[in-house]
Amino acid sequence: MASGEGFLTDEQREMLKIASQNVETALPSPRLSSSPKSLMSLLSDHQLKVPAGGKAPTGGIAVRHVRRSHSGKCLRVKKDGAGGKGTWGKLLDTDGESHIDRNDPNYDSGEEPYQLVGSTISDPLDEYKKAVVSIIEEYFSTSDVELAASDLKDLGSNEYRPYFIKRLVSIAMDRHDKEKEMASVLLSSMYADVISPPQIRDGFMMLLESADDLAVDILDAVDILALFIARAVVDEILPPAFITRAKKTLAESSKGYQVLQTAERSYLSAPHHAELLERKWGGSTHVTVEEMKKKIADHLREYVESGDTFEACRCIRELGVSFFHHEVVKRALVLAIEIQTAEPLMLKLLKEAAEEGLISSSQMVKGFSRLAESLDDLALDIPSAKTLFQSIVPKAISQGWLDASFIKSSYDDGEAQNEDKKLNQYKKEIVTIIHEYFLSDDIPELIRSLEDLGLPEFNPIFLKKLITLAMDRKNREKEMASVLLSALHIEIFSTEDIVNGFVMLLESAEDTALDILDASNELALFLARAVIDDVLVPLNLEEITSKLPPNCSGSETVRMARSLITARHAGERLLRCWGGGTGWAVEDAKDKIMKLLEEYESGGVVAEACQCIRDLGMPFFNHEVVKKALVMAMEKKNDRMLDLLQVCFNEGLITINQMTKGFTRVKDGLDDLALDFPNAKEKFSFYMEHAQKKGWLLPSFGSSMPTAAAS
């Protein structure tokens, strides 16, 4: 034994022996060695301190938490024996790396060491863009419109649909004519059902904004994109006003602006542009609507001859236009009505197609509805058409292939149908009338056209359409609409018509704002301008507000109009709110008329006076010329004014309608005039007889005349 270790006393040896036995009892592990070194290590747990001189301590000491290292240094150990240099640590602690045996029956995967794996955060839009590329590529390969529409629906993320449009068109732009045509067909097919009109608009706006980038990769990008936009307008998935609105948001130097100019000037302005655009990409496999209708008609006539329902269903399926199956339904019903012997066959075909799922319930109802709407026209050729159709409907419902809701939507109110038809026809007519007015600026002609329609109960609808169309045009048309409103109020529109028209406009303000960005402000200007022009009075604004639904955005528009009216110099500002245009303020016009008549009366030339009246540009207000000319003739006791009126009538400058209106206004104010001119009534009778004799006043004027408030 080395001298450094010292000697153990008997007492210490006995303690070592007891300690060894206790450890062996507590840990009967074969891994423990019985070597003296091991025993000494175990003994060290009890920290038996041996004095340097070899003498043992004479008394017991607390040995539990004192340890001697090999260097003779005393170390304080942690509680329970864990830690410390050169120690075993706590029971079951291991110094080396643990090894996990996956074959061990007690293996727990939770004991596996954790490993952090880095991953990038995915953007939903990026994922969407990748997905739509595969849909587009598959569509270009299969030409299956229905599958593409279904895949896009399943993809979800409706808010990203504009990106689909952008991607579809940009991919097609770099392909052949076939793919370009297929892209246009797909957009038309999915319009409204899968992709909403605002999404179509936003998608094309994105394309216009990225036109500069597209032009880098595609040399003729401007021309191709212009074709796509023109085609979308022709296919009625973009409104013609889209081009005007889009121009306002793009820089004139941008490629997008060039695209819009090309679409407008080169394609949409060309004669027969619709046919040319539909055939522009001639290498396509696209079938036009008319061609599809012809194919359907041919298949149905073959079915009438053969009676083979299975073959007829196969032919319908091969058409591959499930979104157009309502045409099959309609034409089948027409054939059933035209050829009564074919009715059982047609009903059998429609029943089979419905049971097989070939024609969906919605397409069936749509086909029946379309025929119901055109029954009046069909009855001109087949008088019994309505009766036959009404006999088919109950059969279809009882056999279960037509939804019973069709009866409620179609027959609950036959009069309402006729009213709707009349209203739709009226709307078509007034759109044409308004467009002609914007081109000609001819108010008397417009008034005659409205009187010919003979539907004064729809006057509020005319007002709504007039202002809606004007809001989507330039300031010139807005000014013309305000001027026309003043004329209509004088001639044929009541204040109630004007109020109700504005109520309709304000009720639909939120929908209008989807197409016209500044709709609320412009409506407020139209309202305020109507008050300044004496078409409405301020109290009418309260009436309009009371008729609007609560919390309607239109109420805010009325408040805005009220603020405009009460502002300083409101009259001048509102009279020029559209930049002046062709309209004059009423007071300005009266002042100008008075000055030109005074100048003529003091020795002016008739031709010059007529030119001044013409330059006013207010043919609807010429009754004011007539009235003031007659009053001046009484005042000056000079019949020279009658010569001016005669020339104006001969040249067509003042119409007989305006002449009658002027005489009527003077007649209604005769009592007031008699206070200044005692012989006013005699003079007026003379003027009236003279005008009737010359033919510029109706002979019946004296007996029955419309009344009007004298100004």
C-alpha cells in the first residue's frame, strides 16, 4: 500500500466492511466490480477522513456529505449524491451517451432525440397559382369546359378568381389561336355561374396593369390582349363602359392604355366587329351558339323520325354542352307543340334525360321558363301553343322530372308577366332614345318619342335610366341629362315622377357603385342640381329621404346634396358642376332671351335674332322666347315681334309645340299683365288669331289648352 494512503484502524475496517455489504444489498448488479478500487470508491461515499499522521479520529463525524478526491481535496457533494467531479451521480445516472435500442420491448419513440426540421411558410396565393396552372393545362389538352369549371369550384378560394383569369389569358397569349379561342370560350362559359362579373373585371384589370411585363415576353402582347378584351365585350362578359373606366386608372404612356385604345379603335369600332372577333382565331374548335342550336335541332328531328331514345341521349351527351341543355329542353317542347304526334316522344326523351342525370333539374326548369317567356310569339304561328304548353307542365311535374316550383314562378300571376314584358320592352326603347339624345342633343325629338311610347307610369324608370347612363359618361352627357330633366319637368314629368325616379336611383346606389366608382358623389350633384334648376324644391329632399329604407346609403347621398345646396355660391357652382356643357341656368337663359329681343326690337335684323336663338342651344326652352316676344309686343305696342315668330316657325327653329306652350303661359298670366297693359286681353286675342291664321298655332288652341304656371 502506498505511503500516501495511510493506515486503517480496526474500527475503520469494520465500517468499510459494513458499507460494502450495504451497497451490495442495495445494488445487486453484476456491473459492480468487487475490486479494492471499487470498494474504496464505495467507501468514499461515506467520506471517512484519515488524518495525515495516520491517526484515526477519536469521535464520530458526519461523513454523509463530505468526500475526498484523489488529490486529497475535500469536496461538498450535492444532495442525494448527484453531480460533482469524479462521482457516480445519482442512482441510475449514466455518464456516457445513452443508446436506444428500437428492438427493446420497452422502446418508446418519445425517448428519441428531437430534431428541428426547417420548412418554408407557404403562401395560399402561391399555392392557388400553381393549382390553376394545372387546371388550365389540362383544359387546353382536353377541351373539357365542364371539368375545368368543376375543378375551379373544387379549388375554392373565390377571392383569388381574378388571378385565374389573368393566368388563363396570359398563358393563352403565348400559345396558338386554338388555345386563345379556348380561353375565350372558357371565360364565357364560366361567367356568372363560376366567376362573378366583378371578378372578370378585376382579372382583366390585372392583365392591363401587367401589360408592360407581358410585352417583354410576347412581342404582339398589346394586340393580342386588345383582342381578348374586345372579344370579352362582344361575348357580354365585360361591359362596354369597362374600357372608359379602365382608361382613367392607367397612365397614357402605359402598354395597358395602348391595349384599350387598340380594342376600342381597331376592333370594337369596325363594321360587323362581332362576327369578325368571333372568327378572329379561326384555327379553334369553337362552335358558335347558332351552330350549336342547329345541331340540337337536327338531333331532335332525327329522334322524331327514329324514335330511338338511347341514341338521342347519346347525341345530346356528345355535344358536351351541359350548361346549354336548357336549349335542348326548349326545342324539344317547341317540337312537341308544333308536331302533336311527337309530344309523347319528346316527353319520353326529356324524362329519360332527367332520370339519367343527363339534363339537370336547373337546366330543365330554365328550358321550360324560356319557352314560357316566348309563348306569345309562338302563339302567332300556333294559336293553341299556350294551351298545349299548359297541358305538358302538369305531366312533367307528376312524372317527377320537372320541379313543382316552376308553376309558382311561372303561373302565380300572369298579369305580372305581361307587365314585366312591357317594362322590359320599355327599358329597351328608352335606352335607344337616350343614346340618340346624347348624339343629337334634340330635346323636342326625345319628348315626342316618349309621348309616342304612351307609358307615363314608367317616367321614374326613364329618369333612373337617364342618370345612370349619364353617370357612366363624360361631363357633356351629365350636363345634357340635367338640362333634359328641366325640360321634362316643364313638359311631361310631374314632381312626383322626379321624386320617385330619384328614390329608385338612391335605393340601387350600392349596386351602381360597383360599376361607377364615384356614384354617390355624382348622384348628390344630380340631386342638388335638380333643386337649383327648380325641378325639385328643398322640401322634396326630405320626402325622398322618408321613402328610403332605414340605414340606406342613399340617405347619406341626400345629406350630401343638402350640404351642396346650402354652401356659399351654391347656385353658380352647381350650374357649372359639369363644366357648363350645353346647359345654361334658367335665369341666365331668360336674361339672354330678353337682351336679344330688345336688340331686335330696336332695329335688329331677323336673321341675326334667329341665329342668337339658335346659339342658345335650348330648343326645349323656346316657349320662353314666344312668351317674352308676346309680352314685349304688348309693352312696345309694336307688332314687329310677330314677324320674328313667323320666321322662327318657318325655319323650324320654334316648333308648334313650343309655340303653343308660350301662348299658354301668356294666357295664364293675362290677369297680371292687365294691371300694366289694360288692353292686354284684346291684344292677346289678336295675336292668337294671327298665329292661327299663319299656321303656327293650332286652330283648337282657344277652346282646349293645357294649363301651365306662369313664370
